[in-house]
Amino acid sequence: MERTNAYSPIDHSKTPHRHLTSSVRLRPTVARVGLGAAIAGAVAMLAACGGSGGASSGTSSAAGQTNSTSITPIVAAGGEALTCGAPSAPTNAASTSGDAVEADTPGSDGSRTFALGSNFQIALTTRTSQSDTLAWQVRDNWNVVRASGTVPVQSGAHSVTLDCSSTLAGYFAISATLAKESSQLPARGTRPAGVATFGVRPDVSATLPAASFARQDQHRFGGQGANYLIAGQTCCSGDGYRPLYADLGLAWANDNRNWYMEEPNGPNTFVPGTGTLAPYFRNGDISRLIQLDGIPGWASPTGAQTLGYAPASESAFQDYASRVGTDSALIRAAYFPNQAKNYYQITWEPDGGGSTKWLDSDANLVAMYAAAYTGLHSTDPNAVVMGVTAAILRTNTQWLARLAPLGLAQYLDGLTVHGYYDAGTSPSHPPERLATDPDPATAANALPASMRELRSAMAKYLKPGAKLFATETGISYDTGATYGSSYPTQDILFAQGAVVARTHLILLGEGADMTYVFYSSDSPDDTPGYGLFFDLSSANGSYGSSNISPKPAAMAVAAMTRIVDGTSTIGYLNGVPAGVYGYAFQRLGGGKIVTALWTHNNAVWSASAGFSASYSVPYTLQVDDDGTSGQVTVLDAMGNAASMPYSNGRITLSLTEAPLYVVSANAAVAKANATVPTGYVAQ
């Protein structure tokens, strides 16, 4: 397999994240950090990888069209629909200059997503030199037309609105074409030509009432990236997490207490206290993962700021960590009283290239962790010290095995990992790509196998009940792709959404306690497309954009979080045939069972041949005792529900590449048919 640079460089200093209330000093988000040539060792593990896929920008049709057979969503059969009324009388457009055709959905919270069942408008603007007819359509994640119509167009610049409502949740793409001029919607930022997108957020409360969280830190989804959607805000002042994270269902974010940020010019300038907490964390609804990676130049053995070396004085770092512990304990008491612990991530992608690569000795890395552990625990009785946060998932296992005999394990209360599993995590490189390879050494690199290996290492080296946080995993476009007017296509967007959901379901189902999605919107990363949202402000992507619109991935995440958050993992399903993947979860407090299921076949999933939405395999899932019959609820990848019958305790499903979720009640049956991840302790 050709090696690719999947882990493109995003400098620590490039992504605005927060500011201190006391000094209005901009603080960077710790974003994707490049691995560069440093992943060569890990990529060598994949050198013999099989399966389909590869680096290609694809040859599929435009984003609003598809060459593959359109299919109805797996569920979407419970009477859900998107409806739009007759167009309004035309009014003069706000501007006479602009594109021939424009479409948008004004009136959202800034995310261009809407609550299920709410009323919203589609605004259509034309600028023509003659009378014409505008044909419009709204298609869903599966490219099915959900609404359509025509509008007579007068010459000049005019706008009409459609009053719409939807009981169908998910991703939607508007297309609009003038008959005579053959004009279509232009590209906007990273969004390709031909579509304007919006989303309808799912409401699964009728099937899964809101979970009861005994502790704030029982939430299972977090994210990286901020977007300033509140009117009047721009990057990077204000709150870049709201309303975005609530819309997506994310409840964790990084909070920087890095030494090189807090004390860049000398020691003892960081003063602990609740005033250090950024205003957007003060609602207490987004838990903090506290970052401690990086050493200021004055404390560095090289004389320069570094993430690759231990500090010149371990005692100085221990003292700083003790003050961070005091800070966190005060903040937790004031703003997070329902959070059981404070969580600290000590290093960031030490296996990476660029500034994060660990260049110091193993002994010094262990000594640095010892200083952090001792300092944090001396002042924060609820500290959970975590690392090493290698970028490639299997590298975390290798580093733990190498460093545990040197004493690292005694300074870890848990592991933080980044979940990158392949030389490029993209539609063409899904997490199951290598799972069916006949070579066991190659198959071991598939994400499910890599997670099982990691959980076994944790059980061997770490204390019982150690937490496992996957604090970054993103799915980009395929390596070699670029943002453009004809890219990505509809089937690539469908594939990305499916792979994003599957990746995080595997991470949780194989024993991660919590997982971060990456990234909120398209960024100027060398490998493009990590964003759950298009960035409409820049053709190359940007950080902190205030003008975004959803991809299918955003709405797949919004559904997954509402269905799976508030659960504990039961485990992976036993005895599934090759190509079928299934994970069972149980709602907190002994509640309902949620089983996530899908299939994957490399033969129908590649940039060259397309990403099939119609490929399916039958699968029978046991949901109840033998001899019983009844109904269960099945939700599709966008969170649309339908009631389906089962008999003899079993339901027959048609699995596709897009996950579905089966909600049932018999926990004993679910637990009998699944394997708990090694060492995993239910919440």
C-alpha cells in the first residue's frame, strides 16, 4: 500500500480557541498536529494491507446527483416527511448583484440545522435577464428526493420563500436550476456547486427518553473545533461551542493549561482560581479535558518552547502541575459540582512528526509523567492523569508496553489515545477495511482488532477500572483530494458520514469510555474535509468560521450522540458473519438496550467504483427470549424511527454501510450475545 500523509500539520498556534477573561489573550486550540514522516514506523505495519480503496479524488457525479441507484433510507418508514408549501410572491432581492441562482435556509441558530417538526424557510433568489423557470429539489442523505417544485421567474433580481417543515430528521441538500440559462447553485467556501445544505436534528425521546446522568462526566462524546455562530460574534471572541455542541450532542472539549501558554516568560505567574475559567465553560455543561502538553522556552533543556522534551527541572514542572491541580479543584467545585473527576492529558501525539514528536529519552518521559502525577494529585484529590495520546491507535499499545516496565503505568490513571487506524482515515479507508484480510498481521491493524489489543494491554499494565478516552479521531476526504466546485460528490459525502459514525461506534463498542469527533468545520489542513460542516466563508477552509452548513457527517453525529450517549457498553456481538459489525449498549440505570449494526464490503466501497448506499446483507438479531414476539424500534443513521416486529425473539434486518440502531428491552439476551471489552467497567 502506498504510504500517505494522513496526518496533516495544523500548528498549535493556528486555531483560536479561547481567551483569558483577565487579559483577553488569545489562546490556541490544540488541533490536528502533523505526524509527517514520523508515522513511517506505524505505516510499515500496514505495508502489506489488502482490501479495496486508495488515494483518489473520485470520478463520481456532482454533489447533488449520483450515478448509483437511489434507495430509500432503511427506516424512514414511519410516516416521516419533509413538506414545503407554495412559493411566496416574489420580492426584490436584497442585492441586484450576485450569482444567477442562490438558495439558503435563513432563521436557524447559525448552524443551518433545525429542530424536528419546526417550521423553517427555504429562500430562493434568482438574477436573470429574462423570464425563466426555476426547478428546485430537496434530497436526503440517500439522495432520495423529499420535496420538489418549480417557480416562475421574472427578469431581474427576485427572491421567493418556501415555508417548510420536516418530521424526517437528517441531512438535506437543496438544488435549484434555471431552465433557460441552465444555471445552478454556485460553490460556497468548501461546499461544492450544485447544492445548499441544511439539517433537521433528530428527536429520539419517544424511543429513548433523556438519559439520567448521575455525573456530568458520564457523557460519551466530545469534539474539537469551534464555530462562532451567535449573532455579532466572530472568531475568536465569544462562545464558539454554543449552539454548535448542543446541536451535535457533544459534551466535552479541551481546555488549555499548558505550561508554555500559562507561563511563557517565567515561573510562578500562573495564579490558580476560578477566574481562569473561560466564560464558555461556566455553564458547566461541557466537561473539560485539561491539556498539559508543552514546555516554555525558559524551562526547556533546549532553550526553546517544546513538546518534544521533558523540562529541565522536573520539580519546577511538578510545582506548576500542583497549581493546575489547585485551579482545577476550585473550578470543579464552583462550576462542575456534578462531575466526579478532573481529567488531565499530559502529552499530545508524541509519535507524531513536527513539533509534537518526542525527541527526549524514555526515562525522561516517565520522569515528566511522574512530576505531573505527583503535582496534580498533591492538590487535586479527584485528578485523573492520562496519556500518552499517540496519534495512531496501535502506537498507544506499543508505547504502553515499552514504557510500563520503566514505571510509566504507576503514573497513569487512564489512557488518552487518538484513534487514527490507517494511513489515511477517509471514505476509502474505513475502520473495517483490513478486518477481513487473510493475513492475520494485516487484519490486526483494523480498528476493532487494534482496540482489543489496546484493552488487553491496559488490563495487563494499568490499575483496574482505568479510563480510556479517545480524544481525537477524524475522517477526512481521500488523500489527494482538494476542495473544489465539483468535490466532494454526493456519494463521498454519504460515505464520510457513514464512516464517521462507524468509527466512533467501534471506539465506544470496543471499550472507550468517551470519544471526540474531529473537526467541527472544514479547515485548511493539507488533507481536506475533516469538518462535519462545510465552511462557507473560505474556499480553503478556516478556523472558527461563523458561516457553516452541515454535511451528512454532522447529522449522523447528531443522531449517534442522541442514541448512544447516556449508555454503558455491553460489548461486541458474538458470532457475526464476516463483514457484519454490531455493538450493544445499555442506557444508564439499567435502561433500554441499543444495538448498533452495519455491514462493510471493500468490493462496493472505493473512490474509483463509488461508495454504495444500496449494498445490503440480511442479518438476524436476537432481541428477546426464544418463543417471544413483539415490536422493537429501529432507527436509521439519521435518527428516524420505525416500529418493527420480531418473532421467536429475533428480528431480521437488512444491513447496509450506514449504521442502524435497534432499541430493545431484554438486557439478559443482549449480554448473553455480546463480549464485554477486556477490563471495561460499566458506568
